[in-house]
Amino acid sequence: MTVINNHAFRPVLHPVHGVLLAGTFILFLSGLLSDLAYASSYQIQWTNFASWLHAGGLLCGSFVLLWSIVNLIRISHRSKLHVAYTVLLLATWLLGFFNSLIHAKDVWAIMPTAIILSVIVVLLSCVSIWLGFSRFGIGGEK
């Protein structure tokens, strides 16, 4: 009896890329939680935590974005889904950078803009994780 396997193998997400992609989400989510903690307690240290967490998210996001752009340049990785993934990472990074600039202002001046931008950045980061991990692995026809 002959077994026919009609599943095409797609390239696997590199483990470092996956860790950096997930780390970006965790850092931006922690920044959002710090913003929410500041909004409920008005302890200035929470905004300092949020600023550093956003900086860490931008650092991880920079490496993920660079990795994605390099893979986009390579012929074997080019697809519409990968272009959308790279554009989503770029939008996440740009809004995260703008959010970091908002956090650099006076503590009393950052609310409610900081929370709104943090929520948007976390949602974009979550979508980029979903898109990044869903396009890899074993699947049907390309």
C-alpha cells in the first residue's frame, strides 16, 4: 500500500525570530498594564516602568522587523502574506515609537493618549504574532 502525502512543507519560523516576536508582545502588554496601573494609582513610577517596557518592545521589534525585511528580500520567502506581515510589523513599530515619544512628556500630560496608543500597539502586536505563527509549519498546497 502506498501512502500519498500531499502536504507541502513550508519553512519553519526560526526559534529566535519566534522568541523576539513573542517578546515584543509581552513587553508592549506589560507597558499597557503599567499605564493602566498609573491611571488607577497616579504613582509616577508606573510611567517609568511603561517607558522602559516600551523601549524594550521597540528593541525586540526592531530585530523582528529587520529579520522580516531580510526574509522579504530573499526570493524564496516572498509572498503577499509575508509583505502584509512586514507592513504590520512596521506599523506596530512606528506606533510604538510614537507611544514612546508620548511617554517622554510630563507624567500628567500623557493620559489618556498613552493608554489609547498602548492598546492599539498591543492589538497590532497580537495580530502580528497570529500572522507570523500561522503562516509557518506544515500545511496544504502553497
